[in-house]
Amino acid sequence: MKFNYGKIFLLGFGFFGVSVIWTVYNAFVPLFLANKFGLSPIFIGFFMTLDNIAALFIQPPVGAWSDRLRTPIGRRMPFILIGAPIGALAFGIIPLAAVLPLFVAGTSTLLLSMAFWRTPVVALMPDITPSRFRSQANGVINLMGGLGTIIASLVGSALYEKNAAYPFWMGSALVIAAALLVFIFIKEPKEYADSEKEPDMFGSLRGLMQDEDKSGMRILFAIFFWFLAYTGIEAFLTLYATRYIGIPDGDAGRLVGHLGLFFVLFALPAGIIGSRIGRRVTISAGIIGMAALIFGLFILPPATLSTLVTKLPVLGNIRVISLLLMPAGIAWALININSLPMVVDLTSAARLGTFTGLYYLFSTLSAIVGPNLNGLLVQISGGRYNTIMLISPLFLIVALILMLGVHKGEAQVA
């Protein structure tokens, strides 16, 4: 099997669609909850984890299910063709909800449908990519995801200023287009390794726990802690920027795009670096850099962070906070691009969906804890959103310590 950049770019459209949906969701749903429905920070933090609570119970078993499924169109495609259209429809309805129960119904439908197809579409990457090329392939896929983040953040922010529903409708259209491109151009392998006799998700997790070399469990817990740091920031970034720093809603929405731009620019180099100097070393360097930059957001005063540096086309106003978030995007690329390949290279082709599910089990657990913990910290600190930027570097340090003991998950030459 050879590495085909063109095929991986086309597969990346699936992750592009997922990224558009969640970037718009994470940027503007907290603003709806605070400004439209008047919820307090702790309740906003809980609400922003509802999607992850459902995903926790859906994504890992769906990954294992897709390993065993056999249909004429493949083992992953049925999940994509069912989940993507339902998610797109629900997403378009969310901004029209005038009362909180209807809003919750729309978001619940969205989260269930998105969780249903996310693991299968990501598992397609190791399905069609040899081990030694998986960091580069994940770089391509995350580049596409990063483009989705930029479009959703920058274009979405401009659309939001015209009508709050427009970025959601844009997301619905793009996710439908992305799913169709994946279905038309990506062909799954004709033959699969026998997965019927392989352990299921919990059996696989139990095997990692019982292994004398704890590298597998160390990787999974490291993923938990670095996503704990990242998702906590992501859920509250717009409120941190508007309430603590004091910048306008539109500029706050673009901050995710500033981070995402440099994530995209460094996605491919991060995969190449990981394949050349090792995934563990690359991830560790990213953790150190990101922890330092986020701590910079904590120690610098709001007046400094909000200082306008320049104004650029598309990117809009560039403030001092952007100058910290942009290199943080590079650091996050070093971490994120190489983490999934490490997990799937712990197993065989028969259980790629199962181990992709384990990856999402631990990242989703952290996405549940992160916003809740940060919301609680903001609440007990008297509404100081700056507290978030202190706790996140601590989680990153824990992840770094865990990675120091990892000895598996590097690219396999064969």
C-alpha cells in the first residue's frame, strides 16, 4: 500500500465538516447561553459538555462496531451517510430556537448524530494508510480540519455579525458537501482482517492495563490531560476575551481562527517532524511550548492582551493575545497530529476502529471534565475567566510527565 496525498486530502473533507460544525458550536453557543438565555458560567460549562457526554457513550462502541460491520459500501461509510445529514439538519435549527428546551433538543440531536459518524470517518485514515505514513496522513487530515476551523471562525464571525443564524447554516451546507465528497471519492479496502475474534473495546482496554509495558495507558492518559487543557480553554475562549480582556464579540470569535491558522500551516510539517525525530519527542516539545504560551495569557494584564497590533485582511484585528495564540497553534499541531497515529499503532488492522474509539474515549472524557472544571473555577473565583489560563498549563505538565515513560506507538517500517 502506497501513500496517496490526493486520496488523503479527499478523506480530509470528512474531518473538515466535523471541524466546521464544532468550531461554530464552541464559538457561538456559549454566547447564546450567556446573552440569550442568561445562564451562569458554571451552567454554561456543563452545557458545553453535554455533547461530549453523549459522545463518550457513542463514539468508542461505534468505532468497534464499524470494525465488525460488512456492507457493499464498506464498514465505515454507512455511519457517515446516516450521521452527517441528520447532524447538518439539527445544526441549522439551533440558532432558531427561542426557548431553552427547544435549544437543548436541537443540540442533543446534533451531538448524537455527530458522535455516530466521527469515529468511522477518522478510522478511515489508518484503514488506507501504512503505519510509516500515518503521521503525515494525520497532518493532511488535520490541515483540512484546520481549514474548517478557520472558515468557521473567520467567515462565521463575519456572518454572525450580519445574522446569528448564518454561520450555522453555512456549517450545515459544508458538512453535507464534505460527506458527499468522502462517499464519492474514498473507496474502502475490499478485504478486511478478521475482527470477530479480536477483543472488543473494553477487552482491548483491559489488555493495555494488563500489559507489563504501560506505554498504551500512558499515551491514553496523556491524551486525557492535554485535551483537558485544550477543551477547557476552547469552551471559554470567547467569554474570556469579551468578559475578561474586554474585546468585541466579533474579534473574540476570530481568535479561534488565529490559533487555527497556524495549526493549519504547521499540520503537515508536524507530521513530517513526528515521522523523522519520533512522535513522543515531537509531542513533548509541543506540550512544553503550549504550556508556556497559555501561562503567558495568565500573567499578562488585560490591557496588554487587548492592545491592537495591526489589522489584516480576513484575520481582522490582530491583538497581543493573538500573538500568543498563533504559536500555540503550532504547539498544538505538534501534539495533536502525532497522537492518533501513536494510538492506532498500538494495534493491528483488525482493531483500528476500536483503538480510534479508545482515543476518543479518553479525549471525550477530558472534554467533559474540562469545561465543567473551568466553569466551576470561574464561578468560585468571582467570574475571573483568567483562572482558566492558570490551570491548563498544569494539566499539560502532567501530560508531559506521562509521555516521558512511553516506549510504544512509533511508526512501524513494515
